[in-house]
Amino acid sequence: MSDRILLTLAVFAFFLLCVFLMWRGWRRKSRAQSVQVPPFAEIPAEPGEASLESTGVYISTTTAGHWQERVVTRGAGLRTGAVWRLHEDGVAIERGGAPDFWIPRASVTGVRKDKGMAGKVMGIDALLVITWLAGDVELDTGFRGDDVDDYPQWIEALQDTRNDIKGGA
């Protein structure tokens, strides 16, 4: 009987050690990224009227082109329920239980549908991914909308913005 209790305690202690080491690694990665990735912009107090709105799940933000390199600093790595709103000057990402942030339209470098991001693989074209610049760092931010039929509208609106910026430059 006591051997069984000791074995149970050893397994439980090993489990706690693994959880502690994962938490410590997450914190170390967050500290390193807080130097590399600038703080995300806050949503303006008066962003104006939203031309598009979608609800769903914020999947993650990763470094652009590296779908498994999750950005964890400042709560960006937390998967949460979210509402995305497209305004004239940017995209407001409002997340439940995590910091909201703003992607300025001028910093958007691409938009696409994708199948996976940061350990979350879904059906083909199940994610909407916006590629954008935060300072000098290019990032991908992924969203799984409740209605994937909204994606073409997002892509068209954000690609039009990119064309307007290129045409005006």
C-alpha cells in the first residue's frame, strides 16, 4: 500500500515539475520577445465606424512566415474569443480575457486564408491571417471566424488598402 502511495506522489511531483518548467520557459520567451517585438498599438478612443465585423477565436500572433513561432509577450500568445472590427484606419482586435490591440492599416503587408498557426491546424482556408509590421518586426495574426464566408470581404478590403498605399506612394 505505501509503495503505491509513493509511486503516486512521485508521478504527481514529476507532473508538477513539468508544469513549472513549461511556465518558466513561457516567461523566459516572453521576456526575450518583449525586447524584440514592440508593444502593440492600443485601439484608438474614437476609431470611427466599423465597415466589417467578425466574431470568432483569436488564434495567435507569430513571426511572419514562421507559423509555429508564437509571440507570447504582452498576452499575444493567448488563444481567446475575439471580435475583429475593420475601421478606416485599422483593425481593432478585441479579445476576451486578454489585452485588445490595434493593427494600423498602413502597417498591413498582406492578408490571406490559411490552414494552421501556432500549433492549431484546421481545415484548408479555415483561418484569416493578417501580415503586418509592428515597428520593424513583421508578424502574422490569425483569426478563426465563426463565419468563414466573411473572409473574402476582409481580404478584399485589406488588399484594397495595400493597393491604395502603394498607389499613393
